[in-house]
Amino acid sequence: MGDTNSSANNIGTQYYATQLGIYDEMYATENKVLPHWERFMDALKKMGSEKLELRRREAQRLLRENGVTYNVYGDSQNLTRPWRLDPVPLLISSEEWSVIEAGLKQRADLLDLILKDIYGKQTLLKKGLLPAELIFGHEGFLHPCVGALQNQQRHLTIYSANLARGPNGRMWVLDDRTQAPSGSGYALENRMVMTRVLPDIFRETQVHRLSGFFKSLRKGLADIAPRNKEDPRIVILTPGPLNETYFEHAYLAAYLGFTLVQGGDLTVRDGHVWLKSLAGLQAVDVILRRVDDSFCDPLELLCQSKLGIAGLMEVVRRGNVAIANPLGSSILENPGLMAFLPRLSRFYLNQELKLPSIATWWCGQRRERDFVLQNLDNLVIKPINRGPGNNSVFGGALSSIEKDQLRSQIKAKPHLFIGQERVSFSTLPAFIEHQIEPRNAVLRTFIVASVNDYEVMPGGLTRVARQKDNFIVSNQAGGVSKDTWVLATEPDKSVSFWTQPRRNQLIDAFTEPLTSRSADNLFWVGRHLERIESAARLLRTILLKLRERLEFKDPIDNDCLNVLLRTLTQVTGTYPGFVKGNAQLIKTPEEELLSVVRDIHRKGSLTANIQDFFQAAFGIRDLWSHDTWRSIDNIQRRWQQRVINNGINIEELQKNLDELITGIVAFTGLTNESMTREAAWVMLDSGRRLERALALIALIRSTLALRHEDALQNQVLEAVLVSTDSLTIYQRRYRSYIQLPMVLELLLMDETHPRSVAYQLQQLSIHVDALPRGSGKRHLSEEERLILKAYTDLRMSNVLELTRPNENEGIYTDLESLLSNTSDLLWRIAEVIAQTYFSHSQTSQLVTQSVPSEDEP
């Protein structure tokens, strides 16, 4: 050990300055580095700090492109924060891990027995082994759950514990997570990234793989399905995109092959839980919940909840759905329980705890309360109930007045407080500002129940404090994550996550149902995408005309620009905009154009549509491939960085619009080439086709449906072809001057042209025909009738008749009438699709799976 060296190239152990009196993970004794750490640090030293910094940046790039985020409550400026990963992992030897693993399994067994008793016979309360105030005074105890646990071997399916090493080098349990433990998905993503940025070191270090744990997780959830159902339907219940760990919910759903649902996607009928899908109601067997238990049933638990499923508790009582973890399991997160675990371990297991808890005193007992009150300066005071305002308090950091206030609170309701020993966590190496420095760390471990035992993830999610000497280690406080490498004595065998079919055996493909909410989001992803593209292309044409007006000063250029500016307002809906007849605004349109581009609070602006597109896509994060998500992220992130954060002037806008359109084309290409032609594709492309048709119609009504002088007409026709990316095909096809009938033939009637109205209606008709129908329905649905009428009216039209002069000198009346009617029909189609397929609350919806009667086995 030596003094910290400021040289960016010095990252060896000789420059690593440990902290006096604090155990460091890298050192076995005061002056000797552990062998596995020495080998690892030597590899980093050979790499050098500059290359390690490049690897760190590569890791952050991969995490950003994969959409790995952690949402921060209360941060209105930056709700979604990028996930941070330190390139130096935590190393744990195989010998030490076996001790930790045994302790975690023992603790999971013990907590499972406690949970079973609290909601069952309550022997612990009757014998005085647990105080009644400790249990009934905790918000995690849910009285409706008493007697609701089903007859299964283990009820605590998933368990997580936060560990830290004390000054004596022993691992301690800081707290238990039993309600909806998070972090395993982040641990998996960290591992994926680390194997890419440090592949050689990872391979040579011989690290245990994580895939076996997730295979056990998948099987453990299937095993708890009611009535031992084969191939049960498992869903992950998430609070939604605003939840702090929403990325993980979506990531695990995609990785495990489960359906990601919100409370509104599920409903209770006939004593069962059903998934509202595009094809109707599908029975749900197992719910892996990431919603706090009190929010899961507004009927019997928290009535204000909008996140749960009304009637869920009754389905649980009937044994028709399994929930991991069971409702009410947050009682085990009561920190006051930690004071009683040693006694309960002896009672249930006849064993001492292999992993001790941090020293805890529950203030509901007189002697313990007096001890806490007399030793506030040396303790951490915690309320037993977690929640807003219920924060841990370091007694030594309080003023005299604050201490008196805290004492009064404890004396008033002593059973609601605990005191815990203030422990100095161990430190471990972290890569900070091109140097290796010690940081306090906490390790979160993950355990899942199997048939006969608990399985422990060989690793976990390590988090370190950003600042030196900071003992608050959490993501909310800006902590940095690390991968956790449990070292194997020999190369770890690869474990396939998926079932291996027998040789020359085919297995049936399984199509996951598309939830109504996901269908809604996909529909709007398509619509917002087309709104962005149509506005961006029209803006590019306007910028071209703006430069021509300044360069040539031709009155015709000015008149054409005026038409296009009014068209922009009508296509984007950014009223009053340029349609209010303000001559000065049209003469100097730059400020209004930039507002239409940048103002996120303006409905219809380019930035508002990009934000809506991103939010709709983020809400179904689990449905996108990695490449597709990267293209979505690139569209939003680059626009945010280059247009919003940096600010642009009118001269710089053209380049940014070009890049935006390129990003849209990339997304469209990926979805066209990567998405199977199933329900998700139908909804995405339906939204695109409907919105492109509406945008085309708005463009044509504002330009070609109006009569112009010949010179102006020619410029307007050319501008419309440019805005619809159709100029080249027109020139190649007609080889003549641009004339209105041929332009309308191309943009209205040509079914082979992907940017014509007829093409959009034809594709939309195909998609509408592919939508699921209830059994026995042979007549045309309303949406089928509407699209048939719109398509037929267009095909029966004649462009020469549509452009025939009439009494109204300023407008082509027949053309305007056709376009107006078609637009009305399209808006009605959108309404009908939303009413029919984006909500399945009506009892007439088709139930696609039979329900066994209550007395059937």
C-alpha cells in the first residue's frame, strides 16, 4: 500500500491507499494482497489506465444503447438516468462464497417459515417469540392475507439480502428484501457488458456463470402454478414506465419469455385472473409482481391504488393464481425482525445464524428502548415502516434540538423505531478519475426457491458510493454498480437457459399474447413516427424555399413559401401558426419555425412528437430487439442533445432534419426486416398507415386542392413531390412537366407507390382484416365497413373529374370533398379500433381458454 498517486497511468496495487480501520476486499492482511486480486490487478496494470478508461466508456455506451436506465423519483429534470457500471468487479473466492451461500439459504428457509406462521397458525405470536406490536404495527402485515397462503412447500419464492463486510472482515446482513426484490436483471446486464469489455480477463479469471440461476428462476415460478399446471402462463406485473426499475421489468420479461403487464392489463372474472389481449381474455396462472403488495388489490387492500387488480385477493384464496412473492410478504422486510432472528433460528432450525444481522434493538421493548435513547450518538435510527419521510437518521449527526425531537418521537411510539449499530462497511477498488481508489460497498444477493432447496445466484449486484468515506450506498443517492465475480476452481460449464429438444425433434412455437395496452402503444408508436417524418420532410422543403426566396427574390418563390408555411400549420396542427394571416410572421417565419421544431410544450411540434414516440416505445420496452431499441434511443437522444440541449438556429436545422429522417428510415427498416408478421406488427403498421394517409390528405388539401396560377402551381406541385419523396419516381414514370392530374394519380391512386393514399388504405384494409374476431361473427365489423367505404370511394374516383374547374374559383370542390370524407372515415376507424381492441373490459369479449370448475382436480 502506498500514497495515492495522481499519475493517470498508475493503477497498480502499490498506489492503492486503503482507509485506516476499515476492512478492504483486496487485502487479506494489512500489507498483503489476496492472490486472486493480485492476478486481476496485474492484468489491469498491464492494460493501463488509458485503455481501462476506454473500456469504461465502451461499457457506458453499451448500457446506453441497450436502454439500461434507473429512474429517480422526484427528479423532474432528469427522470431517467443512465445506469453506471464500474469496470472493476468485486472478486469473491469460491471458498468464501460457499460460506455466504450456505448462510443465505439458511436465512431464506427461516424467513419462509416465519412468513408461513404469521399468515397461518401464528404460533410465534402465541408463544411470545415475536411481539404482537412488532407484527401488527408494521404496514407490511396485511390482515386480508391471513389464511390465504396456499399449500405449497415454499412460499418465499424469491429472496434478496443486502450484505456488507464489517471491520472484522465478517459478512453481515444489512436488510432483507422479500416483497418484490429488484436488481437481478441489472446484475445480468452488468455481466453481459463486462464479458464484452474485459473478455480476456473474464475468461482467464474463471468466473461462475449466471444463466443457471435464471433457469432456476424460470422453473421455480412454473413450479408454483396452481394444480401443477404444465406450461403455465406467467406474467410480470409492473407499476409502469415511471417506476424506478422499469428497465429491469422489461428486460427480465424479454429474457425469461414472460408477458410484461400493468394492473390494467389484468382483470378478475369467475374467480380467475385474465390477461386482456388483442385476441381476447387469456387465463393467467402465475404473477411475478414488481408492485408493492398493498397496491395489488384496490378492492381489499389500498383502495386508492391504480396499479393493482380488483378482486385479486379472492382469486388467491381460491387457489387459482400464484403470486411471487405472496401478498403480505413485505412483513419480512420489517427491520425490527432482525433483533429476533437469532432466537427464531434456534427455535425453527436448531441452528445459529450463519450470516448474522447487523446489531439491532427494537424500541418496543423497555430495555432496548432505553439503550437506544442513551446511545443515540452511536446508532442509526430507523422507522420500521419504509416510505416517504421515513428515513434513516445518524444520531451523531443531529443537533441537540433534533435529538430531543427524535427522543420524543421514539417515546411516543417506541414500537415504530429501531436502533442499529453504526458499522463501517468494507471498501473495494473502484476506477475513479483514471485511478484505482477505495469505495464503500454493499452487495445485493439473489435467491430463488427450487423443489427441494434454495438456489443462490453465484454473484450479485454490487454498489459502491460515488464519494470517498460515504457510507450511503444506493442508486437513488447516485451510487455506481459493479459486477460480482465468484471465482470457480475450474472453468464453469455452460448452462443453456432454454430447454434442449431431443435430436431430430421439433417443438411447437409459442406465440405470446399481445396485451391491449401493448397494442395501443404500438399503434401510437406508428402514428407518432409518421407525424415526425411528415413534419420533418415538409420542414426541409420549407427551408429550401426559404433559401430560394432569399437568393432569387422571385415573387413566385415567396408565394409558394406562403402556401407551404400555412400547410405546415395544418399538417402539424400547431395552430394558430401561419394560418392566421399575419403578414409579418410569414415575412420572417424563422422564429415560428423554430418553435414548431423545438417547443416540447407545444402540441404537434416536432420535439413533442419525438417525446411522445419515445414514451410510447419505452412503455413496451420488452417487445423491441436490441438493434431496434438502439434506433429508438438514437432518434430521441440525438435530437435531445443536438437540438434541445445545444440549441440551433435556422441555418443548422437542415442537417438535423436530415439526421432525424435517417434515424426514422433506420427504425422503419429494422421493424420491416425484424418483426414477425403477427399482432404486434399489425398494430404498429396500422398506426403508420393510418397516420401517413391522414398526413398525406392534410398535405394535399392544403396545397393541391387549392387552385393556383400556373407558375405558382408548378412550384407547389414540385414542393409536394419533394415533401413526399416522390419527385424522382414521378420524373421516371411520366417523363413530362409536372401536372396536377398525374401528381394526384401518383399520390392518391397508385397502389404500388408506398407513399400514396391508396397504398395506405390497401395496407390498412389488410391489417383490419387480420384483426381477431369473436367466434360466430360473419358480418363485417364496423372498422371493416369503414375502411371498405374509404377504399372504394377513392378507387371509384377519377382524377380528371376531381380537378375539373367549377364555380368555386379557389378550390377543387370534388377533390376537397373526397379528401375531407376520407379523412373523417380514417379518424372514425382510429376511434373504433381503440374502442374495440385497446380495452377488453366488456363482458362480451371472447374468453379463449376454458375455466375448470371449482370441484375439478
